[in-house]
Amino acid sequence: MVKKGSTRVILWATVRQFGPLLQGFLNIFPYIVVFISSLYHPYDPDLGWHLKYGEYFFQNGKILKENIFSTDMVGYHWANSSWVTDLISYVTFNNFGFWGLSILSAAIVAITFYFFSRAAKLDYFEKALIFPLLLYFLAPIVD
């Protein structure tokens, strides 16, 4: 026969046993949500251009400073400010395809949210409230 108070004891023992694990999960849960909600198929209209510039760097060993892959503005010179991104995008796409680019971009978004929450010293409730709102309001920017 089970006594009335024994159920509480069992429940309390379970909470104490899994408390640190549960607390650890709750700490990373907002970042998991941000990561999953940031996964999407890359749809940048200049993605092919960035991938080709990354490929050019690995084939020729130099940063491209003129427009050789477009029929518009042929020979146009500019300061290529996205060359590091082009290299990372090319290597990621070459090894892992579109899924790799999606996972990489989602990881960057989640890491950005992590550093933001650390700098702002947000507690769990603030993260759970602010992160979905930020994702909602940032969605039109990337659409």
C-alpha cells in the first residue's frame, strides 16, 4: 500500500535526479528553437555569384576584384568586401551542398543569439520571450 506522501517523495527524488539535466536542456532549448527556425533553403539571388568567386579564389589563389562572371558591367572594378564569406560559402557548398549552407547559416544565427543573450544577461524567460519575437520580426528581412 502506497502512502499519500510517498508520491511527493518519488516526484521530488525524480526532479532532484534529473534537475541538472533538465536545467541544462532548458538553458539550451531557446538556442535549439532559434537554430531550427533558422534552417531554410538558401535563396540569395547572388548565391551562384558568391560560389563562383570562392571557386575562382581556390583555382587562382587571388581575390577577384573585377566582374568577370557577369554580362552586366564587364570589367567593373570594386573592393570585394565579401571575399571571406565567398570562400566559406564555396567550401561549405562544395563539401556539403545546400544543406551545409543552411546548417552553417542557422548555426551562425544561433551563435549570434547566444552572444546577444550573454551580453544582455538575459534569463530564461527573457530568452523565451525575446527570441521568437526577434525571429518573427527578422523574417521579412531575409524573405
